[in-house]
Amino acid sequence: MKDRQELPVIDDQEVLSNTGQSLGKKIPLVSDTLPLLQVKELKKNFDLSGDLLDQFRFRGGRIIRHKRYIHAVNDVSLEVMPGEALCVVGESGCGKSTVARLVMGLLRPTRGSIYYRGQRIDKLSEKALLPYRKKMQMIFQNPYASLNPRMTIDQALLEPIRFHNPDMTEGELRERKSEVIKSVGMDPSWGNRYPHEFSGGQRQRISIARALMVDPEFIVADEPLSALDVSIQAQVLNLLRKAQQQRGLTYLFITHDLAVVEHFGSRVAVMYLGTVCEVAATKTLFSTPKHPYTQALLSSVPRLWDDQPRHISLPGEVPTQIGQPKGCVFQGRCPHANDRCRRYSPQLNAQSDGSLVACHGIEEGRI
């Protein structure tokens, strides 16, 4: 592993775009610096076929073997640059959390590859992954389930750093724990308490502290605000922003809250039914969304100054991930779909403003 580098802090309004790409050119993405994380053509299927005997069917006078899969993630390609916060958004069931778990090695991809600082990590053994575990940490969605109820806060915080730094003395461990717990706005004297003695917001602060204990450079946050009250969400979000500025952290932030994205994200990746529809700098995405699904998604955000909102109503329902439609996954609900959309899947193509859009209509100039 390379030594820890000083990473740039990205301001809320800074636009991160992939320059040097001509209109209509397919990815891979091009950037001036080495991406911290690269995901290439990632695919994940979950087998629903059951036991071997359950897979056989008698059909047309013959015995056939029938297998069913949930196509959770389909050919997802992303890059996360050092110091930024890449937000992945989309409705429930679109594959956001599956991407997060694949990146962290909690799930193995069916196909595709994952690179961290240029090194492929998706096929590494558990032992070979250990050096990367210190650099990559995860904050889970539910603070009521992610902490062990049988461990005190001190035990929960000290366990990962003892494992990854066995040479540290007890005094160094305690000093490190006290520093981190203060940085998330909690009292170190509370360390002998158990998780059930804290509120949801306090538990999420403890989860953030646990992730920071091993001094990571990359954090995957899987909807860390969804189980919290709105007032507490703002506190936790400010805490994550402060940690990014002070420690040079890079985030892969999974969420469905577009208001959080607008405030927190450097860039945004929009997912629909396991595929990436659009990737753009946050300011670009909110000012000029291009993909029809992104336009419909942003039209649902209420604005206080908009007395005549123009909500885009999409016909039909989201298709099942068991039997995905042929061609573009959005073609069944898209008002601009044509025969090409129903037959061929679009690829992410670079636009003049640096965004990436997967849409035949935009490629052909119809939208």
C-alpha cells in the first residue's frame, strides 16, 4: 500500500468534470489524476432458483432446468476521485446499496472489476484485503442494528484499531479513542455505556467514530441519514462534511434524498433498475438534467419559490429485476422511447459539459 497522501478538499460548489472527452465518446473515464476507486462493468446477480431439484420443470414433454436470477447491478462503471463525495441516487431497489457492498467486498461481483488506487481488489482473498480494510470503511444505514448490543462503546471503538494496529500500546489506544470520540461531538466518559442507552443520532455518531478509528481515506456511507429525524440528519451531515475537510476523506455516499445530494455531493451518479443513467457534477445535474429519468426525479423535489411546479409523471411501474426488459431499462416508462431503445441498451456517453448520459435519444439529438 502507498503512504497516506494529503488529499484535496472539494468545496460544495466546485465542479468536478471529466475533461478531454469528445461528445459521444464511450467511457472509460479520463481524468488528470489517478482515481481512488474505479468500478468497471460491475454486475451482480442473486440466484432465486432454490435447490437443485427445485430447478427442474416438466415442459413440452421434456424435463428442463430452469434458473431465475435477480439482476441487481448491471454493467455499472464509476470513478471516485480523491477528496470528492460521489453521491449515488435512485429510487428504492435500484441497486445503490448492492454497489456499496460490492465495493467494500461484502459481496462478490458476478462479473466486472473493482480497483483501488489502480490495484484490483475484487478477487483478493480475505487476508490480502486486510491492508485495504484500514483505508476503506463503511457507515451502515441503520444505527440500531450496526452496533453490537453486547459491547460497550469503548469496546466497539477499540476493537478495529486493536485488530489493525496490534503494536499500539493501551495508552495510545485510549488517546486515539478519546480524540476520535471528541471529534464526533460526544463525551469520552460515555465509553462504558451500551448502545441502547443512546438515541439514534448518537448511535450514528458512534458508527462514524468507529469508521474513523483506523484513520481511513475512503468511506462508503450507505444511507446514513435515512433512519434519523430531520433535525438530527443536519447534525450528522455537518459532521461528515467536517470530517472530510479535516481528514481529507473521500466518500461514496448512497442516498435517495436529493436535498442531501445538493448540499453534500461533489458529483452525482443516477441509477435506475441496476444501471447508471447519468453522471454529472452536482451543480450541472441540478441545473441541466439530461436523462429523462433524471428530469423526472428532480421534478419531484418541492421548491418553496416555485408556485407552479411542473412535476413529470412517469407512466407504468418499475419493471421487476427478475426479468429485465430488453434494451434500455427505462424504455417502458420513457416518453421518448423508440424501436432502438426497445432493442439495444445505451452506453454512457460524454457530453460537452463533462457529464455522462446513457440515452439513445440524447445521442441521436431527439431530446
